[in-house]
Amino acid sequence: MKIAVVGLGYVGMSLSVLLAQRHEVRALDISQNRVYSVNSKESPIADAEIDKFFLEKKLNLVATTCPQTAFSGADYIIVATPTDYDPKLNFFDTSSVTSVVKQAKEIAPNAMVVIKSTIPVGFTEGLFQQGYENVMFSPEFLREGNALADNLYPSRIIVGFCHETQKKYAEEFAAVLLESALTQDVPTLIMGASEAEAVKLFANTFLALRVAFFNEMDSYAEVRGMDTRQIIEGVCFDPRIGKHYNNPSFGYGGYCLPKDTKQLLANYQQVPNNIISAIVDANSTRKDFIAERLIEMNPKVVGIYKLAMKAGSDNFRHSSVQGIMKRVKAKGIEVVVYEPAFKDELFFNSRVIRDLDEFKKISDVIAANRFEDDLSDVREKVYSRDLFLRD
């Protein structure tokens, strides 16, 4: 098949590489730098598995900035453009998705468009009702830094369709994803598009709930002078609860959880709820708590050790540490950032320091969402809630 993939972020890049093992893939992106990287067999995102595939695999993959080149003759057009929660509209900004769907219909009217971007519940059905009859939705369940691996070993494959006439295409697309995976023992679910959209938002919100729950447990234990780790281990040995997503942090962050929880809450208009709104509020409360603990130490300079929420990620813009920085700076305390992968001199008006020794020297307190060995010599300066030394 000929498959077009729109957007070369975590979702689009990993899908392009996955599908290019067996199909002709044309990846479309507005960034000339990303297109150049892909055509030079270099990944524009941080993902070790993608780097390995570029070196070892023969991939039928070409990137372009031209929609005509990407879409012409395509059997499937996968939309993986970014969407973000707009607090003014109290809804996702889905303009990039709508724009691609319109363009796809003009250039390749017979292609089946599969939306992979995270969108509000009912969005795909709305497009279908507007006359875009070749549109479906398939949620992605990927981790930053492990996007290709999560496509190669998927937890499940879900494709949602709007009308019974699309069902065969939904089944075919699910088979296309499965055939490129390295395991065939994967649950495959074909369902309504709105139900598939809900799966994505509810799954991420439940993960955010776990993060918020263990963070609030940690806040309680820290205030009471108790050992959080002992409590967590005792709780999580219950197999019904399990040991995943239980490591305290500075709050849930990254690209998906903050915006998906807010979008789901927006979808709850006129629907009674307590838990969903509490999950959103809990993340803000956690940032307040962490900032207060840092401020109580009376530092002149607070150092932020790395910006990404998890190892292997290069996503700085959606880190929860941003909210903590704002709260600390509001008290007149200088904040500096150590992030060797960040290219600019300032991050939200805070100095970026790339020399680790200098960073350690000038920081009175070092806030580290995740502790790493190169902080061992200044452990007495480090404030971290990373109890298990893992994501």
C-alpha cells in the first residue's frame, strides 16, 4: 500500500518507521529540518529504537513538505498532527487536524483518513456528518522515548469507525498495524469512533489518577514525617493495585496527560462528576506543595535539574516543572536550569546552564524530578521525590 503520515512527532515518526517496513510511506511535515533529518536517516525525535531501525532496516520511507507529493495515490492518510488544550476555548485546538482532513479530501478523495491525533469525544463523528465520509479514528498508546517499541509491541489495537460501510476499512487498517508489529498476540478492537476517542481520554486520565494518588500519598507522608516508600510498597503488593505508575513526582506532565485530563473534563459538561475534576485540581495542588517545600528552604538560587518528565524524552515544553518554576520565581527566588539538550540560553526567562559543575556550585537547592547518579556528590542539596529511581 501507499500510506501518507502527517506529522513527524512521536506518533507520526514511530508510525512512519513501523509501516515503512512493509509499505511505501510518505511522511509530511511543515518543518524542513524534520524532513531533512528523516531523509538523511536520522530521527528528529529522541527514540533509540528508531535510531536502530534507520541503521539496520531497509525502510521505504520518504519525507516531504509537499501535501500533493504525500497524498497523491495514497490508500490511507494517517493524521498525527499535534493538538493541544486551549484554556480560553475550554477545548482542544483541533484546527490542524481539520485542515489536513480537508486537504486530503481535495487531493486524494478515495483515501481513507485515519486520525491518530488526540481529539475530543465526538470529533470524528462531527467530521463525518459534515460530509467527510472517509474518516476514522485510531487512538495511540505511546510513551515518549519508547514510541516505536510501543508500536512494535502494542498493548492493544483500536480502530473506530462512523458508519457500518467503514467497518471493513477499520478491520483492514487494524491488520496493517498488526502485520508490522513484532508480536501477533495483540487484542484488536473495532468500535464506534466516539467510543474509541473516549478510550484514549479515559485511559490517560486513569493513569493521571494513579500519578495524582501516589503524589498525594507522598505529600501526606512527607508532612507527617513518615516513610512514603514503605507505605507505597505495602499498598502496591496488593495485586489488584500493582506496582506501576506509583513513583512520586513533581506532578504528571509530558505531552499527553495534562491536556487529555483537561479535555475529558471539558467533555463532562452537563455530566455529573467529582473524580475527573479532582484529578485536574490535584496536579495543581501537587505543584503548589513542591514549590512550597523548595521555598521553605530559603534558597537564593533554585536549580532545576533537567526539564523532561522522563528518561529518553526530549519534550521540554510540557514538563510539570514549569509550574513549579513559576511559583518559586514569584517569591523573588532566582531559578536556573541544567538541561544540556536544550539549545537556547533561556527557558521561560530562566538561565540555562550546560556546565554541570557550575550548576551545582551556584544552586543552593537542586530540584530533580528524577534523581541521577551525577547528582550523588551534592545529594545534600537535592530535593527529589524519586523514591524508586525510575520513571
